[in-house]
Amino acid sequence: MCILGFVVTVRQQRSPAGWGMETPGNPDSVVLECGRKPENVQDSRVKNTVIRGAHAPVGSCVIGSFSVSVASAAEPRRKGSSIMRRTRSNALPPLSFPQEGDGVTDGGRQTVPQTVESQRAHTCRMSQAETQGITQGGREVGGHKRPRHWRLFRKGKAISRSGLQHLAPIQSPLSALSNGPTKELRTTVDWSENAVNGDHLWLETNCSGDLCYLGEETCLVKIAKSAPRRKCAVCKIVVHTACMEQLDKINFRCKPTFREGSSRCLRDQNLLRHHWVHRRRQEGKCRQCGKSFQQKFFHSKEIVAISCSWCKQAFHNKVTCFMLHQIEEPCSLGAHAGVIVPPSWIIKVRKPQSSFKNSSRRKKRTSFKRRTSKKGTDESKWRPFLLKPLPSPLMKPVLVFVNPKSGGNQGTKVLQMFMWILNPRQVFDLSQGGPREALELYKKVPNLRILACGGDGTVGWVLSALDELQMNPQPPVAVLPLGTGNDLARTLNWGGGYTDEPVAKILCHVEDGTVVQLDRWNLQVERSPAHPEEGTQKLPLNVFNNYFSLGFDAHVTLEFHESREANPEKFNSRFRNKMFYAGAAFSDFLQRSSRDLSKHVRVVCDGTDLTPKIQELKFQCIVFLNIPRYCAGTMPWGNTGDHRDFEPQRHDDGCIEVIGFTMASLAALQVGGHGERLHQCREVTLTTFKTVPVQVDGEPCRLAPSTLRISLRNQANMVQKSKRRTSVPLLNDPHSVPDRLRLRVNRISLQEYDKLQFDKESLRDISTPVGIVVVRGDCDLETCRLYIDRLQEDLHQAPSGAHRVHYQDETRCLPRPGSAHRLSPNWIFLDSTSADRFYRIDKAQEHLHFVTEICQDEVFILDHEVLTGGLPGMPDLVVEPSSGTPLTTDEQALLTAASVGNLQLFSSSWGRGVSLLVRNSGGCSALHLAAQHGNMEIVGFILEHASKLILDLTDGETGETALHKAASQRQQAACRLLVDAGASLSKANFQGKTPKDKAQESGDSELASYLESRQQYQTISHEDLETAV
């Protein structure tokens, strides 16, 4: 248990009074041993607890729902010295690692509740006597009753038998010590300095199928059927409002969304663990067994699944499916790891406070005004949260902005769905203050993408905020259409509206979408003093992205806007909004309010006066169009294939299209017609001589007589939805198989680096090849180091004659010699991606960098020392026999022993230095021969002593692995041994046949069925089985 930055170990013994911890002289006290000196902290409720400054082993335990404070730390451990004490109530028994057959049961039902939490604790090991003091046969012993919250779930099999309870996420020391009044329920994300990690975001729910998460025994209002309930938008649990206090008592926290900046365990906080939650209803299939979850009827109270709120993995609530080690496993964040902002990136910082000692030494200022202004400036710059991202080319974090009022109030539903899939601190409600503060917080995040959920006005709002911040590079913006027209969304292939498409699919399109440019146009208005009339002097927007229009369409939009402002409750449906548009257009058509528009305007495009043509054709609507779509999906510019006077319309060509409409052409627009093409220009001067209705990207107003100038402002980056999604590897997902990287390892000595560190090309030329490693695409440097070290160990003893190395500098076509020295233990990685030089990477920070961040095809390492003797040439992991060098006597003896099954001859040949990777003229290794002939002792020996790479090594003639050979010869025992060792079941030979196909050809249906079932199991464990609650 972490208390003020140091670790506390709890030792608990059973006392006559109940669950207590014995100390010298007080059998009902608690002994807390800390491995670091505590600090002075006051807590009025602290007593009957002893904290000692001894270096005890690290461990932790759940102790009710209180936090431990420290009063003194300077004194060393002395016998009987009581530093601090506190009384404790409702303490939980200590946790223990389970043994085989463990589990507290009562009549076949589980009585130990397990609330699966977001953060894990180290566990305290109980003695056998203490364990017997808890239960015997499911009953309390010695009159000691189990605490009430131990019986939370009677059938929570998987986690109940594990004996583990999960703690809340790591909180700041100050928040851990606060035990004030009951806090109010939060409905929005807290960005203040009082934010608590693991707070639920509660929403009211009336769904009849949602049962209280606390269970039948612990729920306080289980009798009342219509009691008010709340649902967490982040972890999807449902609790009665009256049971909130009970939820706090069992310490069930929501998934963590940030980390504390004051914590010293930064590496532990960078490692995100699963947030396991019990589920009574679950869709999808179990990650372990691949079977579907049984759907319970009639509001069953049985827990059927355990799922993670982050990666959405789900398991059956059985000890056979949910293993104990999975509780402590790191979470990969699932299929959307590339777009989720990890909690370790978001850091909560303390408010800076000047110490009394430093303030007393400062010189006194004569001007109080100056001192006050500077203090105010410092306080205004401070923010409770900051972001420290770890850049990765595989990540494209998505910042989501949702307008809850758009599209018939669909935004509220979308907001909740994104909070469930993503980190809630990357999802923002625009009604809570706009996008500016969020953009300022995330402006330094590399590869950032933005998703604007709303109408075209919402997109323009976000783009204007990006202009104000002058972010460079500007993040591209995707659109989830929730508005009425959604013309920009249609242009970028996002569709005309949101129709309950899965949010997970939308995020995939945002991640894979193509970045395109969108022209943005300035509107400058100057009122004409010669025509004083009523109307506004300022447009609702001074920049437009879609279009600017005046006349009939603007008048209809203005009527809709005024009616919605007067009665917003009548406009909560997209269909109803469109019906109102149709009615207002028909009414305005009968009144002919815009019939004289052409007499009161003057239009000049790039110096060309279009007024005579406008008056001749008597247009009632004039549109200045930037994108192909207009008026809810129509295309007023039309197809320009048969009009050679104009270029095809584009939204990134720096030109704006001018189109005129009569009433007839406006009516034909809805059935595929188009308006009158007037001009394509880069600058427009529009003069109005009377008050006319205008609209800017759907925002209407009545504009007084003015002169407007339209000019190009800039180009914004937008995300265009791809027609088909390409498959990409999942970031940090251990169950996926991303693309593998084949990296050439080159060594640079310290002397060479000091001499030529600013000359990249020279260093690259003189670097010495060490070998080739094959790693996963998401491999970090810490893991890559293991592969490089293993390369040195495995291939150091291999004879040179058994290898033929094909290695040539592709740029100069000159062979480069291999390294004649082994690497020293102190070598480090070099970053070769910068333009000016190679940079050294600290060995302690290798876990923070991916291989793809520091290299492309070659990885360079800096070796401080030189160890002579070793590799005669650069080895390759793709080992091939040398065509010009015959096998030695020992090598031939080893291959012969593998064929005939002579283990003694095989082991003696291997003992004389023969490599297990040696192959005969047909390309078959010793494992191929042993598996083909069913020599199990030889197969077991090779699997024990050889590298794992030999499992999928193929021969040179048929491209078959050892598993292919064994399956074709119906060697069932050898096949099982190879499969258990990790041999690939999906690898095909040159004819495209898998080991299962070879078993079917040989006529062994039993072996084919076994291989097929194991292949399905491998497929299930690797494919993305995202499950929704």
C-alpha cells in the first residue's frame, strides 16, 4: 500500500477481539512497516496504529476504506516505540494468494465477493493458521463474522476463488488522506485541482434490465422495484442512488484516467493494468474458450462474465476461463489502442506554492501593484493538468468534441458511447465551454486527430479555434454528422447523418482516413452609409467553409432559426426539422419575398462584373460555394464535363464557385438539377443596396446594406473517410500479430562515435554488421535488447561453414565485413532518425521507446568496450547451408542420429559444438528429420536446447516446417509436442497447404481434427474479439 510515496507492509494476526493486528502491548493495533522515511502529516482519526521505519518486504492489504497518515519519521525502529496510532473500523481481512482448491464457499455458493477494480495491490500472504481462522467449510470460526462486503457476489467464481480484491487507482497522498463529507455525484469530467482519479460519471437510467451492481445481499434497496438508479458512463455499472455509499465502502473505483505528477513510481504508472468488472449480461465470445456467453432471461442475477473496461476483453466467470495471472496483466487497450490517450500521458500537477524559507529571503518591493500583477500572471498560467505524450508512429490519438444539441439531441448519446470506448479525458462536451481549452491542453500531442461530432457549424467552431491557437502542424479534423444539412460531412464521405453506426467502426475510419485540404474564406463587411436601413452590421461568422448565400434560401433558413430559438422543444427531430424547412420554403415561394433580389445587388468576381447577367436572368438566390454539396446533399454546380469554360469543382483549389438560382432551378435541384454557373474566382466583391437575408454556413441573419469582400483565408487539414479500411496492426495488443520487422544490427565503437558523431554518413559506412533480428512491429527497445543479446548467445557457437550469409550494402553494392568481436554488456542504442547526427538513448529509458522510433531498416548500437574473439562473420537468422562447403563429420553424424533416433550420438555431436540449426542438402534440419521419423527423445532434446526460431524453420525444397513433416507421416505424438512448444499451425508450404491439410492427405482424420481445433484456438487468441456491454 502506497502512503505518501513510500510502501507500507501490513502484517495482520487474528486477535481475540476480531480482525486486528497485534503490536507489543496492544493486541488490537496495526503494525505498518515502511521502507522509506515518512513525512509529517496530521490526521485527527489516527490512533492504535504503529508505523516503523524498517526495511520490510513490499506488500499491501485492503484495510477498510481509510488511509494511513504519518506523524513522525525521524526516529529509528525501537522496541515498543509507538510513533502513531489510529483506530480502525470495518477492516477487511488480509488477502492471500490462492492455492489449488482454495475458495470460500457456503453450500456450493461463493461467499467471498470480489469487486474487480482498475488498480491492483500487492497481496499479503497469510499463514495457514490465520487462513483457518477465517473459514472452515464455508462457516465462520471462533465467532468472527465475515465483513458484510465479503458477500457481495455469491457466484463470482473466477475472482472469488482467487482470493484477490482490487484496490482503487493510485491516488495522490492528499486525496488519500481526505475523509471529509460525502462528495456530490459527478456527471462530467472534473478538470479542477480537486479531481480524484477513479471517479465515476453518473447518469440517470430507467432501463428495467439493469440490476444494482452491489448484488442482492449488499444492495440496500433490493425490495424497492422503482428506486432511482445511476449508471456510470465510463465503466457501465448500475447502482441505486441509495447504494452509492456502499459502493465507496467496498472501494470500487472507475477506471483511472490520469496519473499524479507527484508520484515517484513513474514506470509503474506508465504500465496500465486491466480494469476488471463483473457483468450479468455480455455479448460476444469468451477470450479464453471462444464460446459465446450464455444470455440469462428474466433478469437473472447471476454473474456470467468478467470484462475489462479498457480493452473490452471478456471471460466467462469460471476459474477455467479467467486465470489468476490475468488480474495483474498489463492492458493493451484493445483494438483502439492507437487512438486512446493512455492515462499515463495525462498528469495532474500540484499548484505551485512558494516556501516560507525562500519568501523570507526575498527583497521587499516598493511597488505593491507590480508584485500583485506578477502573482496574478503566474496563477493564470498554472493549469491543474498537463500532457506528456510518448510519441509513436503507430499511434494517432483522437480528440473528440461533441455538440449535445446537434441533430435532435443525438449528441448526448454519442458522448456517452465515446466515454465508454476512449479515455473520458479525451472526450469533450462543447456546451461546457467550447474547444479552446482542450486544444491548448492537447496541442503538443504528435499525430493528433480531431473528431467533431455535430453539424457543419460545430466543425467551423473547431476550425476557428485551431486558427486562433495557430497549431503547427494543424491536426486534421474528421466529422461525425449530427446536424441537419451536413454538407461538409457528405463532401468528405462521412455521410448525411449518424444512423447508430458503431462508434468503434467510426474510430477506425478516423484513424485510417486520408488527410485532405479544405479552403477557408474570409468575409469582410463594410456598412454603406448611403443606405441607412434596419439590419445587422455584423455577420454571425466572418469565415466560412461551405458556402455563403443570399436571397430565397437564406430567408427560409432565417425563419427556421427564429422559430427554433422561440420554441426549441419542437425541434428535437431531424425529420421534423426537414419538414419545417419544406413548409417554410413553400410559404416563401407563394409570397415571392426574394423576387427582386437581382435589382439590389452588385457582384464583381476577379474584376469581372456579373451584375448584368444576374439582372437579365432575375436570380432569386445567389450562392458562393466552396464544396460540391449544398442544401442537404444536392450538387448545384453539377457535372462540368460538357462545359469546357469551367474547371471541375474542388474544395482545395483556392477557387470559389458563383452560382445563381431561379425558383425553377431551385426546385429542380432536389431531383438532380443544377443552377446557373456564373464564375470560378479567387476574390469576390458583393454590394447590397437594401436589407437582405444572408447565411454563412447555415447561420442566417438580416444584413443591412453593405459591401462584402470574400477572399481566401487558409487551408485546413481534414480527414476524408476512406472507401475501404485497410488492416493495420493493433498497438500493444498481445493477442494480435502485427507486421514483423527485419532489422539489421550494426555496431559502432565508442572511438568511432566520438570522432564522427556529427557525420552520419561516415558512421553508417564504418559501422560493423552484427546480425539480423526479426521483431514485432510494436517492439520496444527493452525487448529488442533481449533479441540482440540472444542473437549473440545462440549464434556465437555456430560454425561458419554451416551458414551462408547474403549481406550487401544496397546503396553502394559493396560487401561489408561481419563483426569479429562480441558485444560488451554495456552497449546502448543509437537514434538514427534525426537529420543531423546519431543520438544516444539512455538504457534506463529503453522501455519508453519503440524500435520504429529510432530506426528504419537498420538499428545502430554503440559499444563502449571491445570483446575479442567470437563471431567469424555476420550470422543471419535465416540459416542456409553453404552450397560450396560440405557438411563435416560431426554435422553429418548429428543429422543421422536425428533420423535414426540415436540420442547418445546426437547429444555427443551437439556437445562437440555442432549447431542444432545445421541442415542437409535438402534444407531439412535435425528437427525436421526427428519429427518426420517420430523420434520423440530427439524432438524433446532439440526443443529444450535450440532457439524457438527452429520451430517454424522451413526446408529448401517444399517450404515445410517440422510440423508439416510430422503430420504427413502421421506422427501424432510429435505433432502434439511441436504444437505445445508453439509451432505455427497456419503456416503453409510452397503448395499452400497447412499441417492440417498434410494430415488429411495422409489419412489420419483424428490428427487432422486435433490440428484443426488447435488452429481455431490460435485464431481466436489472435483475432480481435471486442465485446460490448
